[in-house]
Amino acid sequence: MHDELVDILVRETNRYAEQHLASAKLGPQSRSHMWTPTTVQEMKLFIAMTMLMGVVHNPTLDMYWTKSSLFATPGLGNLLCRNRYCLILKYLHFSNNDDMPDKNDAD
């Protein structure tokens, strides 16, 4: 994957997370309170894990981090913890929402 594309993913994911956190009313138990900006290295790891999940199929996302020998994916859970992976997935973004055309302009 080209570094320029990864840089865009990092920048826009971080921007979207900041926008969301600034406007959202989060519950006290929300995982989003743990958000910290992602990095190029972490984004590459996230992408690699996501690609591996496309090859090694588990019935649910949580099962990639299970300790059960039936569904365990050795090593995967050691790369990023489940909560961090899910946070990046939640905020993953490819463009700046502020640059999107207004819905009314499309008509």
C-alpha cells in the first residue's frame, strides 16, 4: 500500500474521530473515551489485520481475540487489542466530510 494513501487514511481517520468526539454525547462507558490519534505504523497494522481477517474467517469480530482454542487466531490478538482495533474501525475515514458536496447541491 502506498504511503500517500496510508497518510490520507491516518489524517482523515484522526480528523473524523476529532469531529465526532467534539459533537457526540458519549455515555460514561463509551469506548470512544479511549481514542488517541492513530499513526502510519498503526494504520498499516490495522490494514494488515483486516486483510488477514478476510482470509481467516471467524463468525464474529470478537472471536479474533478469543482465548478459545476452537476459534483462536494465534498472534492476531497480540498485534492490536480488540478495543483499539474497533475504535480505528469505527472512525476509519477516507475523506474530509467538510469537503463533501452539500446534499442539496446534488439535486
